Amino acid sequence: MDWGLKNRIASILKSNNGRGVMLAVDHGYFLGPTEKLEEPKKTIAPLVKYCDSLMVTRGVVRTSVDPNFPVPIVLRVSGGTSIIGEDLSNEKITTSVKDAIRINATALAMSIFVGAKYEHNSLVNLGNLVNEAEEYGLPVLAVTAVGKELEKRDARYLSLSCRIAAEFGAHMVKTYYCDNFEKVVSSCPVPVIIAGGPKLPERDALALTVNALKSGAAGVDMGRNIWQSQYPIPMIRAVRAIVHSNYTLDQAYDLFKKLCQEYPIRNNQPNTSRNNFSQNQKPQQNRPQQDRSQQSRQRPNKPQQNKPQQTRPQQARPQQNQQKKQYQKPQQQKQPQKKPDAKPQPAAAAQAKSQ
Ligand code: R5P
């Protein structure tokens, strides 16, 4: 592999552990101003320092990302469809490699749609993009299974998609977490990172991350579960602690809760006094969601090898189906807001200092 290609991959997946935290903010390319990403600059600015790379379109890079801040850009270069159009799989390459180089992109990203009507076009697009990108030492991230293909989120389908992406020359693959995710990772000869998918309760999203990493994922390319949280900075920092410091689920969630006390809801500034919630705070509105999360944490784990927290993603499935509806009917996107359990844990507080 050429030095430049290796060097660019190493700035996305860190050379010390081969892992990375990619912040996904490219959703507008087919969803428009989706919830909590209506003004990309406001969403991105407070989070960018906590990610290893930013997945974004050229329009948002140029208008909403500070060029003085040295974050590697993973540039989405495919598109051409919208949430209200006929078929999300009918994408083409919409941004040239020349423009990607002008932007100083570190990698290119495009979607493939295995099993969809435009499967052939998307795979040929991937092959052609790899051909051109490799001339300049630019790695390509293949994004598998979006839109309608979310229905097929199982290890058999995702292994097929990821393996085909790698066979076409993708240098990294992004996919969704599923049961038996080890199979997806082991049969894909290039690093696999996971999308977060539809918004989940924070603890569930952290469980998804822990389980994916345990199954061999190289990191996350996460969007909605970070910036649709009422606590986006605590969330990305907790995810980061899992990816780079091997935090367990309990450690990461404790860190999240601790950081929630430092950052007020959604305005992303360190907290001073107002909006600070404490152990003494009365039960909040929307607590049932939190309670549901706590209950599910107590359920016995499914006895599977190497998957002690396998129950979490299964619980998430109804929300995945719900997201499919969201893709079809974006006006239904609003979900009830919730508060995390605010009790700080002393052990996590000490660990939090290093995050
Ligand atoms: C989907 O087409 C986009 O590429 C997103 O970047 C991807 O879905 C990851 O974002 P999220 O974590 O919100 O699923």
C-alpha cells in the first residue's frame, strides 16, 4: 500500500490501536435539514474536537466547518436521491476526486446498495471511485445498507454487503451493528466501522458501541446517537472512551452521566450553575424511557460466546423499524426527549478526568 494511502487511513483509524471515532454529519445529502442538524455549523462546532474525523458533504464542509481546525475530512461523494424520491439506491458519484483534493479530503465515502434495484450501478461506481482515488492515495469508505436496505440488517446480509465492498477495493467499510457481528467483521478483510443508526436511549447506544468493538469493529461513524442526544458532548466523549480507552458499558455510561452535569442541554457550553441537575432532582418528564433502559439492563444476558451484552441491540430493534418509517415519512422524526439518570458515580468521575 502506498505511503500516502496508509498515512491517510492512519489519521482516521489511529495507528496505536487501529480504531477511530468518525462523526457523521452527512445526513442532509438525502434527508435535508434533519432534526438537530438543521444548522450544521452549530451542531458540528462543539463536537469536532472530540472526533478523529468528520464525515461530511462538500457543501457543509465549505459552509459549516472551520478550515483552521485540523480534522481529517471523510468526504461523501455519492448522492442524487432524496427521502421523498422514488428510490434511494439510485446514487451516482456527485463530487469529483479533483474537488475532494481541493477540499483536502483525507478519504472519500460513498454508498453501495447490495440487493437493491440499483445495486449494479452502485457497485460499479465503487470500483470506478477506487480506481481514481488510488491514483492520488485517497482511501475510500464504502457505506453499506441505508434507506430501504435497513430492513435487511442481519449478519448474513451485512456480511454479503461488506465483503462485496472490500472485494471492489474499499479500504474501510461502514455498516450497521447486528447479532453475530463477529461474522461480518471476520469475513471482511478491511476495517469495519459501525454507524449508530436511529436515535436510541444513550445507554443503549453506548452498549451498541461496546458490543461492536468487542466483536472486532474498528470504531464508529456515528451521527444521530450523538447530536440528536440532548447531551451531545457527553455522548461523544463517552463513545470516545469506549473506542480509545476500552471503557466498559458501565464506565462509559457513568462518564456520560458525570459529563451531563457539566454541560447544559443542547447548547454545548460548559455548565456554570443553571440547568445543572443533581441526585436530589425530582423525577423528570419523560422518565419512562430511562426506566425502560434500566429495566432492560437487568435482563439476563443471552448466553452467547464473547457477547455478554448481546441483549442490548435486540432491544433496539423496534426503534430500527421505527427509523425505517422515519426515512419514508420524515415529518414523523420527532421523538420524546429524555433525561439521563443524573447520579454521578465516584469511580467514573476519576476516570472521566482522563477523557
Ligand atoms: C447515512 O447515509 C449516512 O452516511 C450517515 O453518515 C450514517 O447513517 C451514520 O450516521 P448515523 O450514526 O446517524 O446512522
